[in-house]
Amino acid sequence: MQKLGFILLAGAMGISTAAIGQDTTTTTATAEPHQSAKQDMKDAGHATKNAGKDVGHAAKDVGHATKKTTKKVVHKTAEKTDEGAQKVEGKTAPQQ
């Protein structure tokens, strides 16, 4: 008898959990109407505009990173060129 009570209790809890998890919105005549085609087009236009802005900002960031890296490489190359020139200068000095 105790097992039967336990099974009934578990079943009732399962049903109540399922009822709580259900979506409570309804689709009746009083529900909010769907957007018009005009509003859909406006929303698409705004989304396109925002996507363009995001691409522009990303391009700006890439441009700044490229500039920084190029500057770093140029300076390092000049430093190493100068270092190499100093080594060669000592080897090619006229002997007295």
C-alpha cells in the first residue's frame, strides 16, 4: 500500500511539474496582431544599418592593428639593419 501512495505522489508531482513548464500564452483574438510588412521592412533596414556600422568599426580596428604592427616591424628592421651595418663597419675598416 505504501508503494501505491508513493507512485501516486510521484505521478502527481510529475503532472504538476509539466503544468508549470507549459507556456501560458494563448493565441486568441485578443493577442497582439502580427507586424505589418511595412514595419518588417523598417526593421530590416535598421538591422542592415547596424550591421554596416559593426563592419565599419571592425575594419577600423583591423586598420589600427595593421598600422601598429607595420610600424613595429619597420622599426625592428631598421634596428637590425643598423646593427648589421655596425658589424660590417668594423670588418671593412682600412688597416693601418
